[in-house]
Amino acid sequence: MKEEVSSYTAENADGTPKNETLLITMQAEKQAMKTEKVLSATTLESKSEIRNPSMPKTVTSNRKFPLITPMKTKAVLILSLLSLTGVAGVFAAPPEPIDPARYGGPIRVACVGDSITEGGLTDPGKSYPDQLQGILGGKWLVKNFGVGGRTLLKEGDQPYWKEGAFKAAHDFLPDAVIIMLGTNDTKPQNWVHSGEFYNNYKDLIKSFKNLSSKPRVFICRPNPVFGRDPSGINEPNVEVEIPIIDKLAADENVSVIDMHAALAGKPEMSKDGVHPTNEGAGLMAKAAATALTGNAKNTP
């Protein structure tokens, strides 16, 4: 972690004066302290009410249940530095499009993820991979490998790594892989392992890169979370994941699909604050199609 900080603060290869770098570091430290206060304060107290925006009933919990486990100051500082220096935004550069003319047959696309990918609350045929297939047409073959409730974290309560879909997605020998995991990792029982999020995600990316088909890999910023979900899925932890995902994209030379931006500010596109409606899944499909083809005109 120290090396990562120094690469953004100590080095002035771009000609930035050292005193300006020091100012940025001081600003980041202040932001980190503020973030830690928010993290430690964001808890669900005993007997607190957890209300889901789309459900009239109130779920009462008897547990003291932190939505976010307080992070170490250095980890928060790094994320703060990325934000202040604008580095995180650079990581989400537009991906290079895939050209169907370079392939002898349909381009095989594996959609890896949890219930949001699987289509847990959408109508049959309306999951984002289903709608992506409809947008892309016959020159593409999109297959859904989503499994509800699964985590990116290997030590999570239901790791995607242990599912048959994990092996099936690799056996599919895709030409392109869209990975959308991280939502279930924000639950308190999984977030205690969040320090491994970067490394576990890196391992998953490499597992696909090492396939004989040498697929292009796209990783997704998770959907926004609206309100408090009874399971503990929450937006603050999603927002912590986003700069980590962006950094992974830069480090591993893979592309980012911004599903978060596709649905941000649109709570009506969510069934329960977490899972998209049919229309919300359609917006996700359009974002994925634009990333794959580089052409927003292909997304009616």
C-alpha cells in the first residue's frame, strides 16, 4: 500500500510542484478522516427499522449490524488521493470496440454475475443478458452465467468461485466476458473480507484471460443501491468498490462498463432498491452493448 501512495504523491513526473503534491496529500488526509467518521457512524442500531422503498412492511432487526466495517486510514487515504487527483476517472476510459468482422462465427459473450445478471426480479427473457442479445443480433451469442446471492470475495458467504456456473463460463470459451460482481460483497458479513476485494477480482480476471480463447474482459461498476436493503446490501460500500474496480481496469488492461451511471438517479428503474426492473435491465443492456461495439447507435 505504501508503494501505491508514493506513486501518486511522491513522484512528480508530470511536473507538478512538490508543494502542490503535499497540498493534495493534506486534502486527502482530511477527506479520509471525514470518510472514517461516516463509516463508523453508519450502523443499524438494535431494534432499528430497515425500510425497503418498494415494500410497505417494516423489517425489525434485533442485531447491531454495521453497514460498513471501518477501514484503515491508509486504505481510505489511497482512495481519497485517487479521487482528488482525478486518477480514478482516468481508469474508466472508453473501451476499444469489438469488430465482428474479425471473427469466423458469432462472438461468444459470457455474462458472469449474481442475481442482477441472472435476472432475479425481471420477467422471463428480460434480464440484461437477454436484452443484450436482442440488441447485438445474430453475429453475437450471449450466455447468462449469473447466480443469485453470489460474491466476488472467495471468503464471502456464497462465493461465485464455488458454483458450477464458474466452470461453465470458462468452458464456454468466450470471446468476451462481462463480469458484474460486488453487490453481495457489500453485506456486513462479507465486507469484513473487503481487504481481499482487489486481489480476488484480479484472480478472476486472470482466470478468464488465461483461457485459450483469449477473451476481452469487461468489468462493471455495480448498480446503485437505493435505500437500505434488509440483507445489508448498501450504497456506501458500492461507492468504495468503484475506485477499486477502476484501478483494476487500469492495472489489468481491461475495460469498464459503468452500470452504476446507467441507473444512477433512477430509483424507478429498481424493483426493490437493488434489482432492476425490465426497463432498468434494458438500460444496463444498452450500456453493455455500447461498450462492446463502441456504437451507441446500436442501442435503440
